[in-house]
Amino acid sequence: MPQQVRGVIARSKGAPVELTDIVIPDPGPGEVVVSIAACGVCHTDLTYRDGGINDEFPFLLGHEAAGTVESVGEGVDSVRPGDFVVLNWRAVCGQCRACKRGRPQYCFDTFNATQKMTLTDGTELTPALGIGAFADKTLVHAGQCTKVDPGVDPAVAGLLGCGVMAGLGAAVNTGGVGRGDSVAVIGCGGVGDAAIAGARLAGASPIIAVDRDARKLEWARDLGATHTVDATETDAVAAIQELTGGFGADVVIDAVGRPETWKQAFYARDLAGTVVLVGVPTPDMRLEMPLLDFFSRGGALKSSWYGDCLPERDFPVLIDLHQQGRLPLDRFVSERISLGDVENAFHTMHAGEVLRSVVIL
């Protein structure tokens, strides 16, 4: 039977979010109902609320989540009731041209649940990133569920569902950071600090954190930065070059996503170095640079989407590394809140006061 639960929705562009009753249908073929234990408050949810993704209101927000499988639909054999899972928004199809070429991290036809969750009056909801986990329970495709060790703190595990995986993967997967590489990260919020943690895990040195906020630079050092640069006082490019013997870093990660920070990343890398863009630009942003500079410096210019991750490959390994004490995911959890606190958490996040607020259910 369909279930009525509580969830946080964005009803119209820019309006405060609402905690209201929603209806979760029984899982159909290939679908799973998950009882949510924790869900991080990500900037993407705020972007949905403000109409920056699309205008398919009302949205059921939340996507950085972990929980327990409650029930499964016909044909589901990858998970079963009782499994502890991290939800993901890249359920690869296995059949598209990217998957068939052995590049499933670029899958062009990822899966979501077919049925719609609704308001009690029957209004269909659009789940954020196909998940919608600011709710007691949610309906997803089975491929969006990745089993991990149930002994991990759900507030920690859920962060792999988006921001932490995006940043860590930008360093390790997209940037290919390895032992002894020099790395610089511009922008030290949750995603940037995850890139720093990933670079540390890979054995990079030095790891240079760049930001305009002293508090964020302190977080970055706590998560593995060997050097910090306050961009309000020092030219970031010159500082990165000075800290790398005058050459520039092997990998520079732009976790801000603005033309000016991307240019800093470009000129702060060594010859034949790599730039990784993981911060998300807005549609109006434009970049103008001498084409000769692209030619003469060589190397690679990449963008990273979800850290080029494969959830089934990456999530269990990263959870294991955390439990071994080698990856301090718990340091990303700044506060634990309730469903009714999401709107306030957006303000706290926008003010840069937290790495992550996490809703506990």
C-alpha cells in the first residue's frame, strides 16, 4: 500500500521550503523504497529551490543520503530489504555508447524510478537528482542504491552521495593525482576540502589550499592541506608557483567555478599540468583567453562531473578507508539537524558557516 510520510519540498521558485505530507508508492519493477537515516544539505538543493536547475516544481529536495532498504519491486536482486545503502544519482545503464566503450562513469542514460512520488492531493513531485531524500522514505531505482558496511555512521556515509564524492573524485579520478604530485585547490568549501582529502589520500605533496575565508582555510588544513593561501592578501597564482619551486602545481582544482578562478587554476599549473573544473558555473559565465596560451602550456583541461565516480566501485572502498581511519569523512559533518531545519541550513551554508549540515531522521 502507498505510504504517507513527511518530506521537504520547494513549491515555487525562491520560496522558503515546506515540510509537508507526501505519498510514496509501492515499488514497481526495478524500484526500491528506502527508509532514510541521514541526508546532507547540498548547494544543489538550494539551486533547485531557486529554479536554477529547471522549473519542474514542486521539487522533493535532498539527495546526499544513506538509509535502509525497506521494500523492493519485481526483478530487483541487487539489494534486498534490510540492506544499508548510500543513494547515488548515477545508476549506469550498461547499454549506452559510453558504457559499451568501457566508460560507464560517463553513462548517458542513467536510471531513475519510473513512478512518481506525490503530494497528498496527487500533485506529482520532481525528486532532486532523481532521489528526493529530505523525507522519511523515498522511491528510487535499484541501481541508485549502493550497499556499504552498515556499521558506518549514516551521516557520514550519505555525504558520498554528492559533494564529498564530487571533490574527492575530482582529485583522484579526474585529476589522476598520485604519490608525490603537487596539488592546489581553489575554493575550500565542502567540495574543495574533499578534493584536498582525496589528494592527501593519494599521497600528494605539497597540497595547497586557496580561499578568501580564514575559517575555510583552517578546515582545509585540518583535512590535509600542507599550505594555505589567503587570496585576499596574496596573489594566488604567484603563491602557488612559489610553493612549487616556481613551476606551478601538477594538478590544480577549481572548486569555485568562476572565470576568474578558472584562469587562476590555468596559470597556476605547471607546464603539461592538469586543470580540473569541479565548481559549477552559471549559464551566463564566459571565458576569454589567448588561444596561444592553451597551445603553449600543453597538459589537460578537464571538467569533473560527480567526481567521475562509479558508485559500486568507489563507495564501499571509501567507507572502508574511513573506518580504517585513513579518510576523515566525519570532519565534514558540521551539524546534525531535523527535517524542519532545512531552510535555515540553506542560510548557514550560503554564509559559509558549515562544511555540511546533515538531516538526521
